[in-house]
Amino acid sequence: MFPANQAAAAADAALFPGFASHRVEVAPGVDIACVAGGSGPALLLLHGHPQTHAIWHKVVPELARHFSVVASDLRGYGDSAKPAGAPDHGNYAKRAMAADQVALMRALGHARFKVLAHDRGARVAHRLAADHPQAVSRLVLLDIAPTLAMYEQTTEAFARAYWHWFFLIQRAPLPERLIEADPVAYLGDVMGSRHAGLTPFDPAAFAEYARCLSQPGAAHSLCEDYRAAAGIDLEHDRADRAAGRRLTMPLLALWGEKGIVQRCFRPLEEWQRVADDVRGGPLPCGHYIPEEAPAALLEAALPFLLEGA
């Protein structure tokens, strides 16, 4: 474990007062950035694309009253390591990214924990729970249906709304070059095109997203995450389905009633296809739940997370 860099530490101090900033080596050459604070049972928070752990700044004060909270940056995002992608994109498979988080939590003294995760982080959390069921006691997944279901049920409406899924998987370096030309514009194009526009995002958090996406290798890492999702991740998911492997821990699925997941899929039914104990429903917002509707998220998720604490 070693200290966060100066820019990350300054941003964390502003967005997560009272939390400690860390970088933890979880595998040779791979370190994961995080903040940790609070007390009680362990809770891991995982963010989505194209963001960082800063998405949780509105809900962390309340969560830290009940839990030892760890909010981390996924491999390839924020201030975490950004290795060059492998030919099969396997080092950005959700299996590899999930293993990072298990190693991080163990290094911080948490062998078993609960998970609250959004977007790409929720896909990592799905694989984490599937590969490491002994580590995960409860799972809250925000605004996704399972990756395999979403690809198998892709429609024109979904493809138009989630255009970045199909842009980012193009052969390198095409999408990388276009993102690197103006990372802030890319953030605005992706995040501002959803239901609430850019209004929900605190300027300090948005500045952190911009700082991190402007780092060398950041655009490549985003693309590798999505390339893995369109290839090796689907292989892993199909293998689970063929073997009848299901999630056994309690799972709460929440999604924005004004978002694309609500419009194009039946998220609760899709999670019930892969997990034994599923509950959930829509929240009064769009995609970026922790920033658009923090109070509604806490009202829905806290009672579930506190069960069996």
C-alpha cells in the first residue's frame, strides 16, 4: 500500500472528507486507487464509465455511518493502473477486474463484504460475485441488465442510445485517437446525452472525471474494457449459463425509470434468470443514479445492505 498521488489526494480530500486515499498493488504491475473510511461491516463501491470513484461522494457520508466503505477505481479508470490491452483483451475481462477488487479488499483487511456498484462497476460486481461467492454477502447493482442479455437483445433503439458500446470496441487506435483529441468533449457527449444532461454532476466531480480521462492510457483502457465485454466476457457468461452457475447471495437490482435499461429491457426478469434471490425496481431518475437521485438510492439500498450486517 502506498499514498495516492498529489492530484488524487487533493480531489479525495474535497469530495470525501475524513477518508484516507490509498493505492494498493493487487497484482504485479497493477495498482488500484481507492478511498476508505467509516466503520462497521465492509462495503465496496464500484463506479461506471467514463467516471471514477468520485460518483459516490453524495452518498458516502450516510453509508460511512453504517459501513467500512471502500470506493475504488476500476482497473483502467481513475488513478488505477492502465496496462496495455492483451490480444484477447483478457486483462480487461471482468474476471481480471473483479480479481483486482477481491485482492484490494483483502489487502485492506476485508475477506467478506457487500457490494454497491453502478454501470461498468456493476458488471465487474456480477463477475466478482460469480467467481468469488465466498467473498460477497450482498449485492446491489445499478442500472444494468446482465451483459449477455443486453448484447443478445440489442435493438436499434438500444444501439442508438448506447452508441458508445459499439464505438469503443472498434479496432485500436481509432476510438482512442478520437477520445484523446478532446477528452472533456467525450465526457460531455456521453454523460450529457442522458436524461438529466450534465446538471446532476458536481463541478468538482466532473473535473475529476476530466483529469483522469486526460491521463496517458486512459482512453485505451476504456476501449479495452468494452472490447473485453463484447468478447471474452460473453464467453465467461455463456460458460456460466451452460454450467447452470447462478448467483446465490441476495441481489438488489435498481435502475432509472427514465433510462434506457428501463426502456429496452426487463432488468428484474433478466437478473432472475441468473440469480436465486432477486428483488428491486426503478428509481425516479435516469442512468447516473448516485448523482441524480442519491436520497432515493439510499432509501432503497440501505435497508437491504443493513440486513444481516
